[in-house]
Amino acid sequence: MTTTEAAWTELLEQVNDATKVLQRSSVVPESVVQLVDSFEPALHAATPMRLRADPYLTTALFAAAYRAEKALRHDNAEERRRDLRVAMEQ
């Protein structure tokens, strides 16, 4: 299973856009929540060993996606936004 360069580029652009939105927002907008929810299929998380990509980069990418998912679970809106922003910038 390969992910095309165009797909990775599009995901990166979406993450960069979401990061900019988080910089200006006091809460996590629903559009950013939806982007984080889309990481699992976008990253082929069910079959990570089948990805043909640099192992170091995919490890960092999966760690950031995990942290983003975890950040969404904060009850405190400020901590949620802060931790999500850090994960998205990772």
C-alpha cells in the first residue's frame, strides 16, 4: 500500500491550515476536530506496516496523530486547544 505524494502534501496543507486556525482561536473549531478524526484513514493506521515511507517520518507522524487524538479528550477547553496545537505543530 502506498500513499501518493499528492495525498501526503494535501494532508500536510490541511494540518498547516488547521494550525493557523488554532493560533487565532480560543477553542478548538469543529473543522479541526474533523481533520483529526480523519487521520486514521488518511494515515492507513489499520495497516501501518504496509506503508512505503521513511520509517522515522512515519513514526513521528503517528506519534503526532496520537497526541492530537489524545488532546481532544481534555475536558478543559484551554488545555485541549494548547495540547492539540502542540501536536499539530510536531
